[in-house]
Amino acid sequence: MKTYTNISITLTLALGLTGSALADAHKEKAADMKKVPAAAGAPAAVKPVEPAKKMEAPKPPPEIAELAKSMVGRWKCVGKAAMNPTDPTAMTDMKTTMTFKLDGGLDKFWITGTMTSQGKPSFKGIIYTTYDAPGKKWHRIGVDNMGGSDSNWSTGLKDGKISWEGEMRMPGMAAMKTRTTETLTKPGKEVSILGEGTMDGKTWMTGWQATCKK
């Protein structure tokens, strides 16, 4: 019985030592496997995909709101305009009302203006003004009830004036280069406007001129 017990103890110790040895060997093998560099061509470890960042809505440049402070409101203009396409030098008396607002419907990226004139034919137009911060330029787009449209740009106020350059299109006519000079005689209260056009890029003709008061 003692011999059997000794054998049992010996087997138990042997199995225990063997199991321990095998466990240690397995750990060493696992550690060695970690040290072995990845074989050429083996796929790299995949990094967990980071959640996409929430895209923020663009914000209007502050220059637009700043311009709106002096521009927004109702302006009454009196002047002359070339209304006869057969005689562009003939000027007709003109009375116009312009109303500007910082357009919340367009998230305040644009200053929207409406323009109406008295007389026959009546003139109606819509003007959109915005600012391109990277390009440091103002941009203006206009459309009217006679099928005309224009697009202009400006670098902004300089020496009390804002100069616009662009192009105007009318039905049945070739595109015309335009330039408009706005002189701020009383900033935020009164402005004198001179609009000119040219067909050949050399000879400029007055399209309209007016004094507008708020």
C-alpha cells in the first residue's frame, strides 16, 4: 500500500512537473512567436476604424454682416438711364427704389436687394451680393424682368468708392462688359452711382447714373 501510495505521489509529481514544464514551454514558444518578424507579404495589422467626424455647416464670412449694417434698408434713387436700345446715348429720367436685407433664408451668405423703377416700361430687378473670403473679392449677381442678367466683382471700398467690373447680358444682344462706381458721399445714408458699358472694351458709354438716399 505504501508502494502504491509512493507510486501515486511520484506519478502525481511527475505529471504535475510535466504539465508545468509543458505550460512553461508553451509560454516560451508563444513569446518567441511574438518576437518573430512578420513574413514578407503578410497582411499588416488592421487598425480600428475611427468614427467619422461630424461635418459642420459652413459659416458666412463676417464681412457680409459688416457691409449689411450700412447697406440694409430702403433707398430712393433719382437719376437718368439709357432706356432706348436703338439710341444708347439718349438718357431718360429715372426714379428707383432699392431695398436690401441680409437674407436669412440663404443663411446670411447673401445680401439680397430688390429694385423697382417708376414709369413705362417699369423695371424690376433682384440683386445678390456676397463675399469670397479666400479670394478677398465681393461678388454680385443681378437679374431683371426684361430678361437681362449681370455678374460683377469688386475688391471693396477704396478711397470712399467701390468699383465693380463684370459683364451684362440682354436678350438678342451680345454680352457687354460693364463697370459700376459707387461713391459713398455719406456712408450709410447717401451714395452716387455711375454705371457704364462697352461693346469693344475701349469706348465706354453711360448706362445709368443716380443718387440714392436712405
